[in-house]
Amino acid sequence: MKEKFKNFLDSDHRPRLLVIGDLILDEYIWGAVTRISPEAPVPILETKSENLTLGGAANVANNLVALGCEVHLVGAIGQDEKGDKLVSLIEEKGIFSKGIFRFVHRPTTSKIRVVAHNQQILRIDKEDNRPITEETENRIIKYINKALPDMDIVICSDYRKGILTEKVFNAVTHRAKNSKKRVIVDPKSSDFALYKGATIITPNQFEVEKAVPIKIQDKIDLDRAAEYLLNLTHAEVLLITRGKDGMTLYSNKEKHVDIPTQAKEVFDVTGAGDTVVSVLAMALAVGFNPADSAWLSNMAASIVVGKVGTAVVTLNEINEYLQEEMFRTSQTVLKLEELKKIVSLAKGTGKTVVFTNGCFDLIHGGHIEFLQKAREKGDLLVVGLNSDKSVKSIKGEGRPIKSEKERANIISALRYIDYITIFDETTPEELIREVRPDILVKGDDYAIDEVVGREIVEGYGAKVELIPIVEGLSTTNIVAKILESHKQD
């Protein structure tokens, strides 16, 4: 999958997508709250800035453009200033807007979000959700019939603001079937019968709960609900987003796939569903299978929820994540052969590998400061850890105080360390030959000429660097101090 994405990234191919749905102008007012109003028990926002962004189906289109797609947007807006601003934003992004029509008696849908200290404190919605008129409906259908056959995939982004009527949706699925195009629906209606004919539907778990006569209390209930909706809609795939529990991909042909969440920090979930459906569609359009497409969309959602406001994910961000994914493993302590594969991948993507070694018998502040500074020298820090046999050979009887397993577990918990490997030899020379780091680091209690492995790394063009150590801190000194303190006892 990573190779297929790289090929797409390196190519000039631009998938063509048709996005149909409710267009929303997202307005943000940013500021700070430092006091409460004397008029009522409400916070006073001191406004710092304001901005406008694309929302609803327009945000789906915005996500797709950021992913390098050619996007044709279909919907309707009011004959008002907000509508003018929305069209202007759409066209600035390079989104084709000929499929956007004007309401006569309805305003442009807008959502005003008030944000204090990067946290939403209020949202104001301005909308009219009545179904569109027959005239607007017919104009939309006429455009869809003309444009759809030239597209790779169709997305219906339903925010229940009146655009995706039964007549419009039936026209989409009929034209898509005749043109052999897939239709992806991001639903909001609790009546999933409206979405019959869709290829893929992407509800969240809350939307599923509203749409089925099943009380969802556990995963078994969710599986039953998914089967119910697949039978109801005749969709090929149902991708259910489940918040902190990730996603589950259900298929009418294969066993379901659970995809765990990958979000590290969640600042704002606004527009995360739009990112999911956008990346899913892009991946399918360039030849990914549904499972890989879902995995990619889950990863993209984990990126976007780490941003504040209605945001998008770029191809470069996805590529960077995929590169990092190559180095992820469930373990920090690796055997040498596993470590060599990861180091090779790292070097192949231009990352700098730093290596150091030691016994790390009783971890102290000096160790932590040294490892932190070592990590700052490059992109990956690999630690060669002396085994129990090796420590005993170097330090003598009574050492190590902690076993190699304990020592490895302790230092693997430090965020500065990427990987650890344990070696039996008294020196790390053989390990250095195998790992071939870009930088070998030791404490400045050594002279450069005294560093074991210097000739090896310099021989293939790498370098040795010394890091200042904290004076007076060592395991030997700590042991001596403990023994002295407890001599009487």
C-alpha cells in the first residue's frame, strides 16, 4: 500500500471527483476569555481575529483538492453576501463551481463558531432546511447527468439541508449505475432507505444507532446493525467511524475489518468525517482496495483532529505519516536483524541514525540528559545495551544491579529512545559494523581517539560526536553513596 501511494504521489494523475451535497460557509471568531459579563453569567470574548472556511460538501471538495484531485462541486446557495463569499472561496481553491446554483427564497447555510483559547465555546447556525424547489432540483439533476460520466467517483455529502432529495439521489445512482461509477455517501438522515443504490456508506456510530431498530451496547450489536443496514441499502461496503475506537469496515462479500484509532492528540473533531470520506474516495479512485482505503482515511482523520477548526489533510502530511509508519513497531527492544531492517528503511528515506551504547544499570539524571542530547543529533536514536554477561565482564562481580530485561524496560520508556538492541560482547564494535549509524555519540569523559568504534564509522564516512556529561553522576558513585549511607544499618 505504501508503495502504491508513493507511485500516485510521484505521478501526474489527478483523480476526477464529483461532490454533491449541502454547501456551508464556516465562520470562525477567535479570541480570549478573561472575564465574565456583569450583565449575565456569560463569558466575554475579546476578539482577536475572524476567518471564513468551506464547510459541508464544500469542505469535502476542499479536502479533495488538497489531495491533488480535480473536483466538480454540485449544490445550491442563497442570493446573498454569504453566498458570494462562499463561491469566492470555492473558486479560490480551484474547485469547479458550474454545478452551484442559487436559491431564490433561502439563505446560504452558515455556521458561526466562537473559539476561545483553541476551544469552541459557542456555535450559531443560520439555515433553512426545507426541501429545495422542483426548479432547483431539475437544474441540479441536469448538471449531474451531464458531468457524472466523466468522473472517477461520486461523493454525496448529506448534511440534511435539503439538497440531496430522494429525486436527486435517485438520479445520481441511476446515472452512476449506467456509467459504472461508484457512489460514496456520507449520511445524516436516519432513514437509510434513502441511500439505496450507494456503493459505500460512511456513517458514524451515532448515526447508525439512529438508523436501526437495535440498541447498540457492544460490538456484537454493532455487527448486527451493520448487517441490517447492508441488507437495507444493498451497499457493497459500510464504513462505520467509531471515535476513540477507530473504524470498522463491513462488506457484503468479506469478513469485517476493525481499524484502531491512531490519533495522538485530539483538539477539534470538526470536519473529521469530511476528511474520512475524501481520503477514502481519493484512495479508491487511484486503485486502492476498500480495506486499504479505509486504513488510509483513518490515518488522515487522526491527523486532522490534531488541528483546530475546519481543516484539511495534504498529500505531504499523509506521505510523512506513512514514512513514520514504516518505523513503528509494537516493541522498542529489537533483535539485531529486525533493527537492521528499520535502520535501512530510515536511511533510505533520508533520516539520520544516531547510535550510542552503555550499561545503564541504575538510570540517573546524567543518563537522561545524555540520551536527550543524543536524540537531538538526528532522527532516530538507537541504543546498544550491554547484556548481563557483558556488564559482568566489564564491571565485575555484583554487577549489573538490574537485569538486562529491567534495564531495557526502563530506558525504553524514555521518549528520546527509538530502538534498543542488547549485545553480549564487551565492546559494541561488531554491533556498530552491523548497524552502520550516521553518528556515533559518547560522553565527553572520553577523548575522540578513545571512542570504541570511531575507526569503523569514520571508515564509511560517518562521524563521532561527544556530548558533555553531568559531573559526579555515575552508577558506581550512586552505589557507593548508598552503601556509605546504610553502613551502620
